[in-house]
Amino acid sequence: MPSTSGLGVGRYGRGVLAPAWDTVRLSLHVLAATVWVGGQLVLAALVPTLRAAGAEVPRAAARRFNQIAWPAFAVLVATGIWNVIEVEHTDSPSGRYHAVLYAKLAVVLVSGLTAYLHARARTKAGLAVFGALTGVSALAALVLGIVLAG
């Protein structure tokens, strides 16, 4: 089967720049990770400034962020499943690959669960603990994704 990576050379013919499905899949996954992980980092950095602007401002910013963060998380899960299907179908991955994949699935689950709990937390301690766990697990999923990509 011809390659579906890159800009479509091979699948669509030499010199044709039509995007291949691998490019679409990976681009969507990276874009969603940028929103999910990067957005958390930016929002965390802004919290002190937001607090200074008013007690309810951080909560309002977080609610607005959630309107794009959760759809991004859904895209991450969908394209992650698509990634696994593609790799399993075409590459016959090793046992090490599967070990890293299972670790990534675990931290993705933790990231989603702790983000959900963070959004529902009502105490400063709950916000801090679940926020930190969400951020650390999201970063861990990002790093493990890079390891899986090789």
C-alpha cells in the first residue's frame, strides 16, 4: 500500500500537494493537544492576574476556557483512537510501544477525570490539587505521545 504520510506524495501521485489522511489526523490531534495542554498552562499563568481583577474573574475565565477545552479533549480522544487503529493496522507495534500506549491512556484518563473534578471543586484545596493533577497528567500525556511518535 502506498504511503499516506506527508503531503500526499505517493498516495496522490508525485508532486501533488493534497493532504493525506495521516496529515489531517495528526494535525487535528496536535491542534487539540495545543488547546488542551497549552490552554491549561496559559490559564494557570494568568490566575494571579485574574484574581487581582476580581474574585469571580478566574472562575469566569475557566468557564470560558472549558467551552473550548472539552471539545478539544473530545478531539484528542477521537484522533487518539484513530491513531491507535492506524498504527495497529499498518505497523505491528512492539510490546514496548504497547506499554507506553497503556501508560498514555492512563494519564489521559487521569487528565480528563481530574479536569472534571477541578471544574466542580468548591474549595481552594480541591481547585489546587485537581488543577495540578490535571496539568501534570496532560503534560505527561503530551510527552508520552511524543515517545509513541518516535
